[in-house]
Amino acid sequence: MSKDDLYVMRKRKKIKLKDLSAHMGISISLLSRYENNLYHFTERNQKMYEDYIINKKLN
């Protein structure tokens, strides 16, 4: 799944950056830079990002 697809899914599920950053243990600004293609995650962080968004239930 592409990063753009995950971003759309995160928005659709109404997952806040605050909740995602708390789960991953990284800052909100780092997540924001990642979603704006200004920063690249390690493979481990990428997997955590994908898993959280895919497995999160709809609000």
C-alpha cells in the first residue's frame, strides 16, 4: 500500500497525528514531515505506521 493511500485511510478513519505519534513514540512534527515527503522512516517505523493505520477501527 502506498504512503498516499495510507494518508487517505488515516484521514478517513479520523486518526489524529497525536494518537499515531504516541503509539510510535515519535514527535508529531516528524510524522507531519514524513507525510509531506520531507523525511523518510526506517523500515521498522514504516511498518509501525502502516500497521497502526490498517488495524485501527473506524471511529
